[in-house]
Amino acid sequence: MVGLRGADRAYNTQRTYAGRIALYLSYCIDKGVDWTRPSFAQLVAMMRWLVDEPLPPRSRRPGREPRFRGEGTANATMGTIGEFLTWCSLQGWVPPSVISQLVRPKFLRYVPPGFDAGEDGQRRNVRARLLKYRVAVPGYEWLSDDQIRCLADVTTRARDRFLVLLLAVSGMRIGEALGLRREDMHFLPDSTTLGCKVAGPHVHVRRRRNGNGAYAKSRHPRWIPVEDETVDLYTRYRWERDEIVGSGGVDDCDMVFVNLFRAPLGEAMKYQNTYDLFRRLAGRAGFAARPHMLRHSAITRWVRGGVPRDVAQNMAGHAASSSMDPYTHATDQDKRDAVERVAARRKEARG
């Protein structure tokens, strides 16, 4: 993980990569493969094993259907293994011949919007991965306004309601939200007394090292405006927090989101706490709901609402403009309206 830390990769990325690399090393030990000199055939065999081998059961209750990795997951795992072997090659642990068998030259005939091909098209020549399944690119999962309101309505705590709606209006990543500190919440009409020139209620998102592992993916600080409802929800949450944590002593944690209903009280919430919370909320609401779906929902509303692309990109914390391309979801009503408009025009032409 030294290479990932040196590249300033996000905490979640480091954790995910660690699991994939451990899986590779365990597979090599089990199959008798030299991890420093795997052949192409051996790597292909592992790629097939990833989708054919059942995952460990989550419980020992009989009758549970076995779970398997999807081909997309296998692709991500093999991509991480390729990066790991490439880094090890730079350290002199893996022969360059191992790396050369993982990629092939490829000329990009079609490039994504915003891609800089260079003056002579030199950047169209790339190295493409050989070890990957062909899978359909899934669309981003998002929630409608009604679903977001339903998710907020099934919360029973002011903290949880504030978290849900803050993610839904700000488009923050969950790591950014869990990394917020009280000093980041500029909810006054005028924040000049706080040394901030931004007018109106807003939230600052900054990358820091946090004790709870929360990490802002974007390297660039940004601020996101919020509505009066968000300010009111934060006020209610602060009252709830003071009642629970402040009643037994001094609430000295500067993090915004803290444990209120499980030990240790007043300590910053962690990723697992939040994912458990969203699983419970999704069960009450009756539909899938994860923190990142609220981020996608916010950005989708900005794009569909006519917010300039560069403004939406800044609020989302995307470094590349091409990252905004997937946020154009066609709803069922959009498709129905399109068909009905064409049908209406045909009737007018006939009449």
C-alpha cells in the first residue's frame, strides 16, 4: 500500500486494493503459482476462477443461495492486480516480461467528449488491458425526488434525516460528509466573521486526515451552497446531539457526524456505521438506497435543471469534465413524453 499512499489515493481505494491484492496472493499460494512470475494462462485461469468460485457465505444458515462475483467485479480485481504487478516491476521484484503480456497497443478511433488527443493525435495511441471480460457499462443508480423524500421520512433521528438530505442537496461523497467538521458549516447569511467571503449558507469540503478514516476524494477544496431547510435540519440535529452527548459532559468532538445511539457516544461516525444505517433505512423504505445514490441524484438534478456544466462539475468535485457525461438519466416519463410528442406530430401532419 506504500505506492497508493504515495499517490495520495483515497482511504477507501487503499482498503479495496488491499483486499484484491490479498486475494491474488492467496490464490497464488493455493494454486502453486509464483506471484512474481505468473504466466498469461495462469492469470486467465484466475480471472475465470473469480466468477466461477462461490463467495464465502454471509451466514451458516442452510438453504442460502450461493453468491458469485460478477464479471465487472472480476475486471476491477484483475485491473488492481495489473497495477500491483506493474508497481512491483518498478521495484525490481517482477520481470518486465510479465507486465508486457498484460497490455497491447491500441489506437482510439473514438474518444470520449473532452478527451485531448494531442495536436497530431498522439494520445490516441494507448495501452489496452488484455485481461478483462466484455461487460455492459451500467448506468449510475439514483433516486427520484419522491424516493429521497420517502427515505428522509423513514428516519427516526434528526442526525439521520440531516445526513440523508445533506447528501441529496450537496452531492457530497459519503467520505466528504463524514469528514466534515463544525468549522466547515457556514450557515449564517454572512460568514465574514468566520473569515469567509462566501455569501449565504454553504458547506466547505476539504481533504484532511481524519481519525475515523473519512477521506475527501477531490484534492481541491470547494464550497457548496445549501438551502434554508438544510440549515434548519442542522439546527435540529445540534439540539439532539447536545441532549444526548452534552448531557453527560462536554461534547469535544469537532466532527459534524458523531455516534449518538451506539457506543462510543460522541465519537466520529465511521463508514461501516453509515452503511449499516442506510441498510436499515432502505429496508424501511422498500427500495435500494446507498449514500452514493444520493450524490448521483443531486448531480442529475443539477444537470436536468439547467445548471451550467462547469458549475455542476465544481460543486460535484470532479476534476475532469468528462466525469459529468453519465449524469443524463432518461426517466420513464421522459421516454413516454418523447414517444407521445412524435405521435402528436404525426397526427398533425396527417390532419
